[in-house]
Amino acid sequence: MKKIISRPSWDEYFLELSDLVSTRATCLRLKVGAVLVKDKKIISTGYNGAPKKLPDCLEVGCYIVDNHCIRTIHAEVNAVAQAAFHGISTEDTTIYVNWLPCYHCAKVLVNAGINQIVFRRIYRPDPVTKKLLKQAKIKLLHLKNDKKST
């Protein structure tokens, strides 16, 4: 008799990887990880932290303006920037993030050609972001069935 092995779906697999990527984040307020995928292959990852060669929040603390840390670059932008740095197209990709992207990140994802966002958690509900993504015809998939969801 064959033993049935439980495997995560591709979406769950890449979301779990976004949680792992988030462990590299240097922001003290929220750890976010992003994984850019095309044809079930990872093309780039990113986590929130300071720009390259600059001190991060772990070293010098957060730089808070209007209740937001502006020292960090968000994980989604870092994933897109990393792909660009290496000359990898982000057109027609899916981004897996452990948190729903903010409005500014959503604009970057639209311009980067991402066609789907799979996420697990929502930091702050933002109907404007969802409206922007709907207008850009970017599919949103909210998978919230894990023990880590808040």
C-alpha cells in the first residue's frame, strides 16, 4: 500500500518561502518577504530593509515620519529592483508576499508587469490599493489559512 504524502500547493509553497525571506528583514516594525515567480521558478526575492551600503534599522533605529519608517525599502520593491539589477524581466510574473502590498508598492508592481499577487495577511485594509490593482487587472489571491495569520 502506498503512503500518501501531503504536499503544499505551489501557492502555499511560495508563500511559505516569503515567510522565510522575511526573516532577513531589518525593519523593527514589520518583517515582510516577497518572492517573484514565473512558470513556477523563483526569479527574485526581496525583504524590507535599508538601501544597499546604508545603515539599517537594526543598526541605527527606525526613521519615523508620519508614523512610518521611511528608512526601509519595502520587500516588493526590493524584489523588483533585484530582478532589474540582474537583468531579469518581471513581466507576467506572480509575486508572493506575506503581507498585502501597500499603495506605493502596488504602483511599482503594476509598472513592473506583475499579473498576480498572492498574499496571506493584511496590515491595514486599503480599498484604494485594491481598486488600483483591479483597474490594472492584477489578480489578487488571499490565502489566509495558516497558523501564523493575524
